[in-house]
Amino acid sequence: MDRLDRFFGLRARGSTVAAEVRGGVTTFVAMAYIVLLNPIILAGAVDVTGARLSIPQLTTATALAAAVSTLLMAVVGNAPFGVAAGLGLNAVVAYQAAPHMTWPQAMGLVVLEGLAIVVLAVSGVRRMIMNAIPLALKHAISVGIGLFIALIGLVDAGFVARGTGTPVQLGTTGHLSGWPVTVFCFGLLLMIVLYARRVPGAILISIVATTVLAIVVGTAFAVDPAQWGVVAPRVPTSIVSAPDFGLLGAFDLFGGFGTAGALTATVVLFTLVLSGFFDAMGTIIGVSDEAGLVDEQGQVPRLGAILTVDGVSAAIGGTASASANTVFVESAAGVGEGARTGLASLVTGALLGLTLLFTPVTTVVPAAAAAPALVLVGALMMTQARNVPWTDLDLAIPAFLTIALMPFTYSITTGLGAGLIAYVAIKLGRGRPGEAHPLLYVVAAMFVAFFSVGLFDG
């Protein structure tokens, strides 16, 4: 135990081995869906030759890349972050890159994205940008991410859905219906009560209890598996499955520039770099803030190492053909359970590694059981709103845009970009350009270019 304390600094961060283990397991449970969902997204697209990727091979690639990346974050970054294939980034690979090039060439661009982010991290540019963001906006990022992951949980559980006359509505038909939503409501209320009573392991206990209930309900009432979403609760028919490493190393670094053309490949690469860069940045700030790791100057400990691991992880995802890996916002669930150090990530990474052999076990926990954790943690992250100076419009308006647009657009990058553009515009408009860090003008200009892509098409 003393060795663990010395290596991870448990006492210095006010944590314990038990809390880290609970947090690591909770993060794994909250993000394990990606092992199933990422293959579905990538296998749902074809490349320029009409080829599709194999779901068994993608499952192995996703789990392997996530395990290695999360273990790196544990040992090098000493941060409580799970790392896996990023949602949104995999859509760029599947539907923006693959139609113009082969799968190996698309994955080659992912590797280049990771290398570019590593260069930005090692050179210190990425850390300078993060430190240049005003502390009030960093708190706003935490709040925005809280709303974002709460919305993810509500949507995944079917509590909120796309509306017919409105953008979103209650349930899929305008009212709550179906056993999965009922199970979700039970799990959320149980989790809230246990957490409010400060029961150790409240989040994890609730997830396990709700999963058991889902299995019982699904079996007793013959619920259509499709109603549960990606994962239908059931007792697995087998425990062990053999991994298929057929996609490992199947990437072509520069072939995409020849097949798709330099302009198309560059646009795809730019999109991957910008999205991966700022999505992870927002997540790192938000989750670290919730974990109490951000100091009075708004800086995160071991930030350089964390950012470098994030870039290396993106490249690892490309080499495994799993799409770009990034820090997972679901890590906030583990933080809510007590995770504060890399020991939690060590547990998460080990469990992700076990899924290579025990993939059937990952099909047990449905969204209805895991989603309550996202909603609860979202509520906890909302408390950071108290640190935003709402009477200072120079900060309040950019903070509001950051908070609102993350859930409204389903994108951390979009919310962060809108907030920074507004902040810089206000400083310029008030004739106080010197009050904003010079790097923020560069970042704001990049976001303007990013948002302008396709703006005038048609």
C-alpha cells in the first residue's frame, strides 16, 4: 500500500486505495459500452472501395487500444481518466474520411492526428492554450460537460428523445413508456438516495442492482432486446471469447493524400486534430475541476504528461484501427465515486484489457443501468456554476454559450469554441484586447475557420 501511495500520491490527493478501486470500476462500467458501440459505428460505413471492417476485429481493436491508452494515462499521467475511441471522432473517420479513401488510409490520418497532438503537447503549445483560458470559463466548461453527460444519460436511457414537433421530448412518444425507462428511473432514484446518504460505492452499487433488475425484468416480461439499445441485459451464454487481432497495424500514413487528394485529406486531418485537441482539453479541465485537482490558478497537475498521453493514445487508436482514442467524459462517474489518481485508471485499464477475453460479460450492463451515473454526476458538476462571476458580462456571456452549446450541439468542442470566440469578440468590442491572452486570438480564429467549413455551400 505504501508503494501505491508513493507512486500515485494517494494521501496527497486525499484518496484511498478503496476509493480508487471503486472509482476505476465505475469508470469502466460507465464507458464499457464503447467496446460494443465503436465497432457498430465503424462497421456501418464502407470505404472508397466498398470494403467494410469486421465487427469482431473492431471489438478487439477497440478494447486493446482503450486498455493500453488508459494504462498509459495511469502510469504516465497519474490522472483518473479512462481513454478510448472517441464518439464523434469515429464518425469523422467513418463518414468523412472512409468515403474518400481506404480504411488503412483513414486510420493513417488518425495516427497523424495523434502525432500532431503529441507535438503540440511536447512543445508546450497545448498547455499554454489551456492555461490561457480564463478560470471562469474553465468552470463553465465543467458545468457544460455536466449538462452534456446528463443529456447523454437521459437520451441513452430513452427518458429524452428526438421530438416530432420539438427538438427533444419526454420519452420516444411524448411520454415515458417501456420497461427500460422504468428500470432507468428506478436506478436513478436508488443512486440519488444512496449518494445523498453518503453510502460508499453508491454509484457502483446502484449500477449493479439496476443491472440485475434489468436482467430479471427483461427475462420475466420478454422485453424486446432492441428496446434496451446497444446492450440488452441478459445472463451471458458464454464467458470467454477469443480476440481477433486482424486489424492491428493495418494503417497507411500518407496514402489518403494520394487517394482522396491533398485538400480533402487535409480537411479531414484538420477536423480530427481540432476536435480531438479541444474535446479532450474540455474533458480534462472539467473532470479535473470536479475531482478538485485544479489549483487556484486553474492549472491541472502533471498537465504536460496528461496531454502527451492523450496524443499518443489517439495514435494508438489509429495503429489498432479503432479510430482516435481520447479522454472519456464518463471518467467523471469514477471521480464521483472517489477517483483522484492514476490508480483508478490502472483499474479501468486492467478491466478494459480483460474485455479482450471476456467480451460477453460487457454485454450485461444496459444503458438503463449505466445512464443514471451520468445524470447524477452531471448534477454534481453543475455545482461549479457558483464559481462563474455572473455579474461580469465579459465572462458571463461566453460562459453561458459554453454551458448551453455543449449539450445543445452534443459537442464539447462546439461549446468551447463558441465561448472562446465570444470572449475574444467582447474584449475587442470593448477596446480591451490586451485583457485576453494573445493565444486565445489564434484559437478563436481557428474556431471561426472550423465553424465556417460548409457555411456557404449551396
